[in-house]
Amino acid sequence: MPGKISTFTVPSGSVRRVSIVFFCIFLLAAGRGHAQTETVLQRGLRLYGEGRYQEALQNLRPYYEEQKDPAVQAEVLYWISLAELGAADYERAFQDMEALEKRGGTRAAEIPYHKGRVCYYLGRYDEGISLLSAFAENLSDSGDPRKSAALYWIGESLYSMGQMEKAKDIFSTITENYPSSAKFEAASYRIALINQKKIETELLALLKWSHEESLKTIEEYQRRERAYDQAIIAYQKRIAEMLRESPSSGAEDARYRQQPSQAQDRGPETGTVPSTSLPGVSPPSPGGGDRNTRLDNIKSQALELQNQLEKSLGIDSGDL
């Protein structure tokens, strides 16, 4: 067969256009078909080169079905699969690529690369990484631009899987070892984006920690406030109970308060000196010492209860 197309075609830039031109020359040199058929094919390849993938498929598919030569069919199917990839018809592109891979031929060696790209778009990242890794390993020349292209899509797959550090290592390999690669700028951009995401993640972690610490401080303050309120309520209940336990104290206080006035009333009749004749001195009253002792006991018990509650609640008296 006169002429072969062995150029690896990444569907972008001048390499793709050069491959299309070579393919048209090949068809013209072979002298196959009529001028009208050749025009349909040329139109399909031109539309593909312009990025008008659906229109290209409308020209390429009929031409593929008309061909009888397996070699020509394989070549046309290759461009059909790439047009389907460009048109985001990933499932059909993957099927056509597998069919082309089974046919063999000059394009079969390039199919794993394109299948790896299709797997990336389908979200089948592990399968895509496996295909692209095998393709890159089979390339003998380390400076082959096809290797940097395969590495780039491996990095994109890792990036989509959230494995940022591994993706950064792949992109760094491209920028360090393939400075003239068409993927150099894209890989550099991904590295900058990964670094930015790392900083954002660290800032978010710091903000989360600060927020959690603030919540803990608020919760501790609220806990101590509740403990304080409970201690006050407990003191009030205990004092009320103590007062209820001494019902005679109220009657005795009333009786003691009445005694000075009764003494004044009886003073002129009995000749005794009323209590008012000794300013600042209260007359002795029966049982007064016992009453004062009980009040002192109540106060001491209240203070003891307060200390016990503070110890049980873990409250420092200075906080209250």
C-alpha cells in the first residue's frame, strides 16, 4: 500500500492538521474511489480539524461503510473514533477504539492512549491509569512527546481521584523532563492549583480548630454558670429547711420584741426603771443565749453546706 501514516496524533494543534493532510495525500496517491467520494472524505477531515465533530462524523461514517479495503476502513475508523471523542460520545468512541484495536494495523499501537483518555472522561480512572501507564512504558524514547501526553492524563486522573500529592509528582515530572511538551503549561497550572488547594485545606483546618475551641470555651462557661445557679438554689433550699426546722424562733422573737414595751407600761405602776432609761442596753430575756446559739449553729451549717457543694461541683469560691 503506497504510503503510511505513522504520526501519533493528539487531537490538537498542528500535529493533527499535518496528519490529516498526509492522510488525504495517501488517498489521492492510492487512486481509490471517485472524485466525489474523495471530496466527502476531505470535507470530513477538514471539519474534524476545525473542531466541528458532529459534521465530520456525518461525512466520515458513510465513507467508512462504503469502503471494502480493510486498511482504509481501519484508518477512517480511527478518525471516526477521535471525532466521537471530540463530540463527547465517549461510550461509542470506546467501542470503536476496541474494534480498531482488534483489527490491528498501524493505528492499533496508539489506541491505548486514546482509550485512557476516554476512561478519564467516563470517570473510570483506575482503568485509564492502567492503559496510559502501559502505553508510556512501551515507548522506548524517553523524550517522546507521546509519553508526556500519557503522563499528563495519568496526572489528571489522579487529580480527579483526590490524590493530590501523587498528581503533583506526575505533573512535576512533565515540567522537569519535558519542557517543550505541549502539556507543559497545563501541567504547570495544575501544580499551582494543587499548591493553592493545599493552603486552603490548611486554613480550613485551622479555622475549624479555632471554632471548636471557641465552642468548648462557651460550653465550659455555660457549665460553670449552671453550676453556680444550682449552688444558689441549693443554698436557698437548705436555709429554708433550717428555718422550718426551728418553728419556735419566730414566736420567741415576737415575745422578745414585746417585752421592752410591756416593761415601760408597768414602770409607773411597779416603780421599776423602764428599759428606755438605759440607752443602748437591752434587758435580759430568758432563753436569749439559747436562741443566739441556735442562730450561730444555723449560720455555721449553711457555710459548711456551701463548702461541701463547692467541692462536689468543683467550683472555686473565688469564681462565685
